[in-house]
Amino acid sequence: MDKMLAEAVRIAVRDFGEEILTEDRLIGVLKDYHALLDSQGDEFIIRTLIKEGSLSMLLTEVKNNSTHLKEFIPRESDKITRKYGFAKESVTKILASFV
């Protein structure tokens, strides 16, 4: 997990509500919080996770305190990695930062 990103996500949700996790403006907010300073790759992955609905599904799993949360991150990482060719470790790290 990227601690800076995780903290920025927590603050973004506090400041803008959970719906920020489903909106493209999340990228700008994370940049404002200096969580995406040097990582354009992370930005592309987050944009993709928003577009694919992965963050919405993750939010649902977290809100429901789902027992499937442990399985969700690796499964979703695999799906995104296969579809877009991102490094699996990067996708997993980013998804874990949103929990």
C-alpha cells in the first residue's frame, strides 16, 4: 500500500464524499494533495479503475464489510492487468490504498 496515496484518498473522501471515488476529478484532487507527484503510471491506473468501475465495486465491498474483500483486490488486479497490461503489483498497491 502507498501510505501517501492512502492518506490522500482518506482526506478526499472526507472532504468530497465517497462519490469522489467514482469521478474523474479524483485525479486532480489526489494531485492537489501531492499523492501523484512522480507517478504518471499510477494516474493512468487510477483513471482506468474509475472507468472500469473497480473503485465503485471496492467501495461497496468495504461498506458492506464483505468477507470477499480479501479476494476482490487480487481478482480485480488480475482482470485489470490482463485487460490493460499494467503491472499487477502496481494495480494491487493502488487498490489496497483505497481500503
